Amino acid sequence: MWVAPSARRHSLGRLILRDLERYAGESGCTMVQLETSRHLPEAIATYRAAGYHHIDPFTDFPFADYGFEKRLTGPGQTSELAETPAG
């Protein structure tokens, strides 16, 4: 996921992540795995704040420096942080 610089600081990444988790849970998935670049500290912080933990990257994509994983507990599981208003 990527948010254009002009659209940042409005919690769009958190909203996208929340919807991704909801869709995954409703589709029967029990885990979400993400990768990101070391050059995106905001993304790393967002994933960690949403309960993701670090795993090894799982593709050979050139910018996949960090992998993250979160186990979902049930249908519609969402990130608790995704509801936090922008600040």
C-alpha cells in the first residue's frame, strides 16, 4: 500500500489497513502478511502500532526489506488503531 505525500497525515493508511483486515477476516483468512521498504518508517510504525510483528521478507521484491504479520482472531477483525482520529 502506498499513500501519496499530498494525502498523508489524514490516517488514510490506517483506514486502508483496517479495511484490508476486515476484508481478509470476512474472506476467512486468519493472518495478514505485509512487506515494506526500510525507506518507509511511517509504514513500519503504522504496522507495528496496529499489532503486526516483524517477520522475514517472503518475496524477492527489491524493496521488501521488512516483513510483518498479524494473526486475525475472527471475521471482520480490524486494527484497533485504525479508528484513531488523525492528529
